[in-house]
Amino acid sequence: MLDVAIVGGGPVGATLSALAAASGLSIAVLEARPGPAREGRILALSHGSRETLEDAGAWPAANATAIETIHISQRGGPGRALLEASEQELPALGYTVSYAELEAALERSLKARGVELRYGAACEAIELSPEAAVVKLAGGESVAARLLVLADGGAGAAKIPGIHVDRKGYGQQAVTALVATDRPHGGRAYERFTPEGPLALLPVSGDRYALVWTADPARAAALLWLADDVFLVQLQEAFGDRAGRFVSVEPRKAFPLELRVVNTPVALRTAIVGNAAQALHPIAGQGLNLGLRDAAALASLLRSTAREAVGGAAMLEDYRAARHRDASRGVAFTDFLVSAFADARRLPTWGRGLALAALDLLPPARRLLAERMIYGARA
């Protein structure tokens, strides 16, 4: 029997296994995909996540682009705020890196640490008992472990008795693409609130930006099929010229946005982490960073828990308590931002402008917000 079976080999599951390898426990990562995804999509990582990935031996330093400042504004109203890494005495507030580069770095780390990563190991059923968790794989094989960790984005939670997922649809989709302007980005990210929803630009290599443009489904569908030149004109109108003139756009994609939260991140012999525990709106880029903090907290417990107590009720309660404050406040923070900046009935334009102006004028408030985005709600 294994000590730990992790269902899901994405960034959160792989980071957890790399961090926990020092515990000396037997660990296997079970990934349903037949092989590495090698996706080109851009991930936004906080400086705190960089520290976690460095501890995991998986920071892709050569391929990361630093975010040194974040410019926050609203369309159609006054007020703006600027968060700066120098004010936090850090080299960067965050970073962007492609999924493929992070995936490759984590694979190298797992190999070096002797952790088994099994592709093509799809979980079809889960059986829990006081003695062990048993994962039944698609090929008929069963894997038993003292502790089961679900890091699969949510697919396995429905297989656990007593676990249910609360969902809140935002009636929005996120249109993503790589875009370029006629100016160097200088390591600056932008978060612009519009009546349609937030519009973010994140600096990436080659002086391009990763665009995340939130809109209602009909508008998002239209944005996908516009000719490039027309799309760039509409993007310029929505965003303004603070980053320069938009000159190119690469292929666009869209995905629906909703909030998903499990009623509890623990069950018998089971811990639920990352997007399997809470999937957030992309506003402020908190989702993956929150999941990596889940991984770090659980790995710390695995390193400090005696083998015979791994997966026991006391360890799982310690994990639940350790993550409650950060996870609940992260969910509330992003959900509030979505509603407050999209619904004028909750916070009118002048109120948002006043809030942004106050943030810009009060260094302690800026530092508190930046620290929250970098490290989460610390205990």
C-alpha cells in the first residue's frame, strides 16, 4: 500500500508530490492524460508561488517573465492605482510562464526526486474505508493508499460520499489571446474594470501580453470570430491607449467562468486541493496561486506527520484548519471584485473611482493588497 496517491498530475498535484518527496513517504501521481499536455496557455504566478516552486525544485527561471508593476483602472470613470514590487521590497509581484514550461520543470523535479508519475491512469471509482483509500483505474488496476489527494480539477469529488460542489455562474466567458502593442511592456500588468467585466493584460516574453477579456457569452462569441484588425480596434476602444496601440493578435480562445467550491476539502482518508477544492474567476489571478498554497500546506503536514498517522482524521483536520482562512477569504475576495466592479448597483462608478484613488494614495493599503495577492490570507 502507498502512503499517498495523488489523482491529478497538473501543477498543483505535481508540486505537492515534489514538496512531499522529502518526507520519505511512498507517493504516486496518477494522471488521466496519456502524456504531457504541453499547452501554450499562460499562467500567472505570484512571487509567493515562485518561492513554493523553488522549494519544489521546479521554478522555470529562464522562461518566466517578471511582473514588476500592476496598473488598476476602470473604464468610464475616474481613479487608478499602481502596485509596485519595489514597495514590497521584492524583485517582482508575480510572473507569467507557459503551462508547458512549468509542466516540464515539474516533471524534471519529480524524476530527480524519485516520485512516480503515471500517465494514462484515469480514476474510474474511489472506495474509502478507515484503513485506506482505494482508487480503481480504467484498466482494472486498483491503487491503495493511506491518503488520497484529489488534485484533478474536480472530476473525482463527485465520487466521494458527502462531498458536493456549490456553483455560481457569472454569465461570462473569458476570451484569451496573445497580443502585442507598439511599446515594450516593461514588466507592467494591467487590470481594467469595464461594464462587461475585467480586462487584463499580463506581460510575457517577446514584449507581448497575455490578454484575458471578460464578456457575456454573446459578446465573447463575436470577439472570437472578428477579423484581427477589427478585434484590435475593439480591444483598443475597451482598454484605451495606456499600453500603446495594439498591433497584433494571435489565435483566440474562450471559456465559461464560474465559481466552484466544495463543501469541505477533506473526507475519510481524502484531501481535496487546488481547483478540485475551489475554482475561481480569473480576476486578480488568484486561482492557481491558491492551489499551490494548498499543496505547500499539505506537503508540510506530510513531512511532519508519522507514517502511521498519514491520512488519519487528526492530520486531515489539521489540513482543513490550516487552509480555511486563506481559501475562504480567497473565494470571497475574487467573488466580491467580480460583483463590485461589474454591478453598478453594488458599487457605483464614483464609488469605485474613490476606492481606487484611496488605494493609490494610501501606501499601507497598497502594501496590504499586494501582500494578499502574493501570499494569500496568512494565518
